[in-house]
Amino acid sequence: MRGTRALAVRTAAALLAASVVFSLAGCANDPLAEQYRAGDNKGYIAGDFAVQEIPVDQRGEPVEFAATTETGADVASADYLGDVLVVNFWYAACGPCRAEAPDLEKAYGQFDGEDVAFLGVNTIDSAAAAAAFAKTYGLTYPSAIASETPSIKLAFAEKTPIQATPTTLVLDAEGRVAARIIGQLPDASILTTLVRDTLAESS
């Protein structure tokens, strides 16, 4: 009986110590960096879903980029000036990217005929793999292929953190980052609202 009670006390103490360490680690460290260092080969770094809206007077310089899409078409930041541009970073093996694809397409469809454009940025796949993904998940907007033009990732990384995959950005009519969604988009309406708010700035 005494041995059992001693074991229970030691177990409880160990659990308490572990919970304190876990709590302190959660407060002190960047969870995205922790996932990166974990080295568990899950294929993506998934941020906890969070939305960051950036006030107009706090936005940085416009993002300037040029790239090639999965169909071989050239795209550049200059093509989208005057429009609100949604940029989604993804790749085919990323589970959250697959899960959010229908919501991205749904949001895209709600802005037909308006000054809004969508552009995916496939971070690692070939053009053929990106095209196959688009066909499988019904995506009708283009994706730039970073494996062919790596500078597109650098162009965005210089202006805003994009370490989580997926990440979705909303750029204003001047090409500045107006909002950022970290992690999987849980519902199309969240992105739709951010785009509508950014559109309203120009009206």
C-alpha cells in the first residue's frame, strides 16, 4: 500500500512538472518554429488558424513579382494593380491545402465580374503536378510555380511572413498586404469578408 501511494505521488509530480514545462514552452516559443524543428516529416508547417488585418497606414511597400503559371502563362504584380489580389501558398502533398481548396474556389466564384483576382503560389511542385491538383480539386484560378521562378517566394517573404503552409494573403489595389490568414482557411466566408473590406477601401 505504501509503495503504491509513493508511486502515485511520484507520477503526479512528474505529470505536474511536465505540464509546467509544456506551458512555459508554449508561451516562450514560436509554434511554427517548433514544428519546423520537430523534424516529423509531415510535409507542411501548419499555423493555428489566425487572421491578421493590417490598417491602411501600416501596410508596407507593394509586393513586386513575376512568375510563370502551371499553363506556362506569364504573370506579374503589375497585371493586378487596381484589383484586390488573393494569394494562396500551397503544394499538392499538403493536407490542409487539399482541405481548403473547395473554400478557396467558392470564395473565388463569389467575385466574378468584380475587381478581384486569385493567384495560387505552388511552393515546390512541378507545373504538371500543380495542374493535376487544380483539375482534381476544381480550382479555376491560376497558380504560379515557384520551382520554376523561385523569386516569387522571396518577393513575398521580404514583405510578410509566409513560413506556414498554407498561408493566404489579401493584397490591396496598390499591391500591399492588407490581410493574412495563417493556416487552413476554415470557411470561405472569412476570406470573402476580408476581400470585401479591402474592396471597400477603393470605393
